[in-house]
Amino acid sequence: MKSVARFLIVLTAVSLLITGCEKSPDSWPPNVKDALHVPEKNEYIKHYKLEGTYQVIYKANICWPAEEFINSTVEHMSKRGWRRLEEDYLNPGLKLNWTREKFRQWGFFIDQKGMDVHQWMDDWEDKDKNIVRYGFRYITKRENNTSITSRTCNLDAVVIYMPHDLRPSPADLEAMKKQGDAEIERLKREHK
């Protein structure tokens, strides 16, 4: 399931690069603009419309573990009536970062370039079943056996607003999961 989430993030990033960007979200519906929490001070920001979704990517000088910023995002979304999901809506059964024990909240993997990636995913749902996904990450180079410290302040973020009519149904997600599981089992059998 973790590979599915990574694949979706990479696919989104590649799609953004291919399709271009919209410099200002002025034409976006007010409920979309209101749902996408972005820090006032950022080093870089791009707004995109991609296949019916609204997306923002930005870099900000926010130090790890970004507790204050994550809490401000929670406050922003909660005040607007959004409900924080406990499970990844694309990977039912996979608990989101905030539900885990404190020392395991940030996900971790090593990317293809050998860089350490610390990742936080947060999904929100409103009364109309629209979804907002926040993806925060720090990419670091391990030094002296230390991957990340409170002096790491290079937060990368992707925020995606998915209207309810684009959201995969639970049946579609279950079918995709079964298809993925079957493919994994097939590959295991081939490599025995």
C-alpha cells in the first residue's frame, strides 16, 4: 500500500510538470481556495488544475517536525467544517500519520537517489464528500548517521482538492486493491 501512495505522489508530480500551471487561483471556486491551507510566507508556490482537481505545491521554511504548522492546518480545516480522516482514502486500512504513536508519525523511506524522505499525509473530507489531501515532506541527506533534526527547515508540500465526483468509490478502491494484490502474488510465484 505504501508503494501505491508513493506512486500516486510521483504520478501527480510528473503530471504537474507535463500539464503546466495556473499562476493564480483567482478563477477557482471560493470553497476550493478556502480549503487549501498554505503558509503566508513561502519560498515557492504554484497552483494547478489537473483533470478536475485543484492542486498547490509549495516550499516553505518550516522546521521539522512541523508540529505548529500541522496544528494550524488542523485548525484551519476544522474551523471550515472539514473532518480529518483516520485512514488513507486511497488505501483503506492504512492509518494516516496523525493516528500513529508520536515517535512513528512521520513516514520514512529512501528515494532512488539515496536521499532520506520524511513524509506526512493527511486527508480531509467535507459534508459533500470532497477530499483535500495534504502531503508534507522533508528530503535530507544523511550525515553522521543522522537523517533529520529540528534544524531541517525545507518543507515541501502538495495540497490536492478532489471534488466528490472524481473520488473513487469504495468498490473501485477495493477492486484496485484486489488487482494489485493479485499482481503481487503472481510476481512472487514467478520469482520462486
